[in-house]
Amino acid sequence: MEDLTLYIGNKNYSSWSMRPWIALTAAGIPFREELIPFDFPAGNPAIRAVSPSGRVPLLVHDGLKIWESLAIIEYVAELYPDAGLWPKARVDRALARVLSTEMLGGFRAIRNACPMNIRRPKRAIELPDGVMDDVARIESLWRERLAASGGPFLFGAFSAADAMFAPVVNRFETYELTRDQTVLAYMAAVKAHPAWKAWETAALAEPWIVPEDEA
């Protein structure tokens, strides 16, 4: 068993932390969690004592520090090659990484306008230009993969690609961004996963309010 410590931020808000936490938890990979609450106006300066980037998430393994969500997932996938973090088939693994990378670097309009907020009541907001373009692109990606895999997840079984899109599931639901039945069914499957449920339960119990993340 590897000695892994994952530093994360508030579960209610930290979409970047959610991705590797969900991925590792869903795959049954053991790790210690260290939560550094971002309950200050500009974050928590304590993270700089452990994270080179000053941000979360951060994985520490035998003194090695790995930051960025996708890099953490890739590193752990090498430590646990049989855990199923990525799909088994080579083509599916390539496509899962493509989708994950597009998620990592894109969709800025929806990120900026619709911050992740697990406990926020579901309610639509006025959306700036670009958000619905992001929504349409994500819907298209999900529908294509679900049609190819047969579901319930993007590549059949839950994988890192689903974990990378987990915060989007919250955004779509919280801000009522979609009515597509295929998309809604996929979202329901993600939300029913035990890893999602565990994260959600902890997020709802958190006491911290970060005003700039309350859309």
C-alpha cells in the first residue's frame, strides 16, 4: 500500500480538489485527506507551506509533491495500474484523456459564471455570453460517449474522465443549465455513485462560507 496524502480545499466549493478525490475514492485507492479550508477572502495562506503552486489539490507521496488534478490522477494510475482509473481499451483511454484535457483547459465561461457550490439551492441565473456555448459542447461530448459506451458512465464503468467532469454535473444541476434527458440521466448516475455521495455529505456539513464563490 502506497503512502498517499491528498491536500484539498473546501468540498463545497473546490472543483479542482473534487476531481482527484472522486477519482481515487471511486477506484478504491487509499489515501489520507488533509483539508485546508479556504475561508479567507483570498484563500488560506497555510497552503503555501505545503503546495509549490499555493493551490489545491496537492498529492504528496514519499516526499514527492504532485499538483494539478489531472497530473495527480495520472500519477496514481501509474502506482495502481489495475485500479481502473482509466478505461481498459487503448482507444477509450486516449479518448478519456482527450475529454479530461479539454475539461482541464476549457469551458472558462461556465467556470467563471457558475462556480461549484454543492449546497446552493437549484436556481437559474442570468448567464453571460459563452456559457451556453460551453454547455452545448459538454452536452455533445457526453451524448457521444454515452451512445458509444452504452453508459451509465462516459466509458461504461466509472473512470477518471467522469471524475474530471464531476464538478460540471453540480454546475448543470445547480444553475439548471440543461434539459437534455440523456445528459440528465448521466448526471443522475454520477450523483448516485458512492464517491459522489461521500463528497456531497461532507460538503453539506462544512461551516465555511466564501462570499466570492456564492453566485
